[in-house]
Amino acid sequence: MNSYVDEFKGIFNLKWMATDNSEGNYEDKWKHPQITPETTAYLQYTSGSTGTPKGVIITHQNLVHNTNMIFKGFGLENDDYEGVIWLPIYHDMGLVGGILEPIFAGFHCTLLSPIDFLKRPLRWLQIISDIKDKKVVSGGPNFAYDLCLRATNQQKRENLDLSNWTVAFSGAEPVRAETINEFSEAFEVSGFKKKAFYPCFGLAEGTLIVTGANSEQEPVEIIIDKEELKNNKIIPIKDKSEKGTPFVSSGKSIWDGVVKIVNPNTRKVCKDKEIGEIWSQSKSNAKGYWEKPEISKETFQAFTSDTAEGPFLRTGDLGFMINGEVFVTGRLKDLIIIRGSNHYPQDIETTVENSHVLLRQGNVAAFSVDINNEEQLIVVKEARAKKNINWKEVIESIKKAILEAHNVQPYSIVLIQPKTIFKTSSGKIQRNATKKAFMENKLDIVYKWCIEENLETEVPPNTNSESIEKNPKNNLTKSEISNIIVEKLASELKLTKNQINIDAPFVNYGLDSAKSVLLVGELEEIVGKNLEPTILWTYPTINKLSEYLSNTPDITSVSLEKLDKTKNEPFATMVDQLSEEEAKELLLKKLGINK
């Protein structure tokens, strides 16, 4: 231990106590802390930034006020409710919405593992369906509803009863009108009502919720002229064709909160239908960032220049207001939000520039675009001007580095000629200008990769995968399993089966952790075997995974006696292969306890 003292002086300067040889009576020395409304309850670290993470200081007043806002906004005082939450508790929506709000409101809440939800989104809906005697409050980011759409079919939806789902909140990432409409239509057969949708807007700096919809009516939706929006003009139209783009309101300020749209440059209050930064004034606003006084003042102590109102929290999100309804249009600081997770472009850009020796330092832009109603990551990078370079190898290095560091798969990576990326006069990268050039195909391209441009290859003979899925736990052959995976990937990525290479790594197809776990869950049902969420990393191609799955016995048929006789196998490994009941029986036996 002494060899580590110099390296960890701060830790070894603490008072250490051996729990198996203590003097005792420590409980008598404990004193009740003097807690006031301004006392710090916890630090909520903002997600997504690997460079400069910021700890948001949440006080007890913040928590009491925000849980009260949720209570009033959701209309929880009107009836008996039960909650269901799968979001991780380190996430502000999972902690405040899933743990603290049920305690404040006094209702039961079922906590579902995020991994279990991602593997089988139907589990979430089934838990809600099984609650018959109370109204249900549950929700998550927009992508969760999209996952449920993709992971269910008409038959599964008909077997659900979602009529008691009264508050289906949607937040933590942009709320999409398309998702609300598609989910409402698809699950109408389950008894789901569109007015249950509760679009809301919030952030960790505001503890959680800032604005919310009217829980007694359907979400407010408008159509905006797409071309005028590019010029920051809000022109509502009735046309739902390609000329218009739909926006759904994130609701109004709740209770005693004040929300204004403010020009981020002049700090003057915007009029209705003018785009500006969303500012919030509320007792839910945090005290600031831990040990970051300058940035705290800039973010939490903002005043309007024309009316001298304040202090406001600057959310960093852009939007406009119509009749008090807040519509979010984008982000002021280029923050990228993919499936509810925040990613700062500068962090991704640093990862990219260090991913391969042939890439020039700097001169890279990371941004997101909306593709098929889903936010996707795009990377544009200047490349060194050399001949006979294996650009595919460079692309693979970039993809691998981004996935490992940020757990997000790029949709497209574009390598461009040196000195052609858009910059300001002071040399700063212009992400918006680069994004516009990308969308208009005006970049000076050296090499371009897109997730939808996989190489064609031979695939296994076709099998009747639908009948296999209806009758799982068959002894499926490697070819049958391989073809099922190919079909699922092709369906997910909107590709033909011939575009799926069974020897290419799964990461080549944009399978980040969320999509990978979802695929694992689908395979579990088909092959009738309990699979680890990380199995796609252990067997990283369709070929290798199919080989493994076709030669692995069904864990439900493995007898306890057989495992117990395997003396050379580690106990933890044995338990991992058992059902919950079998594991309990084996554990009791190991401890010498008779049932």
C-alpha cells in the first residue's frame, strides 16, 4: 500500500477505519445536519461532455419546487396514480421523475432496468398494461417511443391494454410531432389515447422540468413553412406537404415559473413567432455550477437588456412562442442530442482529429442532421493531400474512435480537401455553414462514407423467419440464425439483404449500444436463450454470432444437477447460466441452507 501513497496523497490523508475491527459507538457521534432550503442536495453532472463536465448544484428548495411543478403540471392531484420508469437514476429525468416525484406525490413506481427496456421495449409497455386499478404516469425521450414502434407489431399491440396510461411524458431530447402521431395511431388498438402524450421541456440546470403541456388535451401541433424557417422566420401554414415542417409545443411555463424568448445577442425579449434563446426564471433554477463562478454567472444570472428583468437561466436552446406555447427549434451551442444523450461537438471533433495519423489536427466539424425523423451524427474532416491512401482504413479508425469514446455511431463521415472547411475570420470552425454545405452537396470531397452504402455480398439462403419468430427455441441452424439477423439489420437500416455483409463488424452498420441491445433482445426471443447485452462485442460479426448461437444449448434446459457437478467451472459462471429460481436453489445449497 505504501507504494501508492505518493500517487494518492489526498485519499491516504483521510481517516481510515477497518470495518471488521472498529471501536464502535460511531452512531453516537452522528449529528443531524442543519439543512435549509439553500443547502446543496446533490450535484447533477451534465451528460455528454468528456472535456469539461459541469456539476449542477441542486438545492433542497430546487427539488421541492420542481417536484411540485411536476405534480401540478401532470395533474397528479386529481386521481390515484402509479409510475413506471426505466431511465437510469443518474439521469435527471430518471432521478427526479422516477424516484423523487413518486416519493413527493405518494404513489408506487416500478423501476425497470434500462438494459431490460432496450433489449425488449415491449416489457415497458407490458408493465403499464398490467396496471389495471390506477392511472399510469410514465415516459422517456422521443427515441423510446420510436423503439416501441419498431419492436412491436399489430398482434403484440392488440394484446396490450394502455387505456390507463394517462400521462406519457416526452422530453430530454427534441419532441417530434411525427413520433407522437405515429405512436398514437399504432397503439390506438391498445387503448392508448393521443391526449395522454405530455410533451415537456427541461434541463438539469432547471432541476428537471421547465415547461409542460396541458394534461387535459392533445399536444398542440403547428405546421411551419420550411423555407422561411431557414431564414429564422416563423410562418404557420396549413400545408402538410413537403413545403411544411411540423412542430409540437413543449407546453407553457408551469405554476409560478416565467419563460421568455430572448435574442441571445441583444438580450431583448422577442415577440411571438420570433426565434430566440429560451430563458427561464424559477425557484427550480439551480444555484450554479460547482466551483465555476464565471460560467455560473453567465448561465444563471442573465438579465434582459430592454426590460431589466431577471435573473434568468439561459437554457442554450432556441425556440419561439405562440400564445404562451413554447416550441423548441434547435440549440444555440451546437449541442448534439442522440437518443436522449448529450454530445458536445468539440469533444467528438477532438476524438476525430486524434484517430489517425493521416488526419490534420483541427479543421473538423461535428454536427447533427435530421434523417428519417431521427437525429444523426455527421463528421466533416480535412484530410492530408497524399496519393494512394487507403481511405477506408482511415474511416474505420474514425468510426471506431467515436464509438469507443462517445458510444455513438456516425451516420456519415466526409473527408474534404485541405483548407476548404468553413471558418470565421478569426479561424473558428463554422459548423452551421459546414452543415449547410453538406446538405447541399457543396463540400470539396476527397472521400465520403455513409452508413447506407455498405458493400453487397452473398447472404445465406432465405428462411421463413416469421414462422421461426412465432415458434422460438427451435434448434436453429447457423444459416437460419444468420438470415434472421440479416433481415433485421436490413429492416432497421432500410437496406436490401444483399447490402448486408455477414463478415463485416456490427459497428459498420451503426449499431451503437442502444441498437445493439435491442437486437440482442430480439434474438433472445427467437433462439430461446438468455444472452448478455455485450454479446455483439464478443462475437462482432453476423457470421461469428450465428456460429455461436447455433452451437449454444438452451439455458432453460440445463439442469441444476448438471451444473452442480461441474466442479471446475467458477460459481459465478454457473449461476449466470441459470434461471432466477435455479440460481436461488443453488445458492442456498452452497450456503448449506435447506429450504
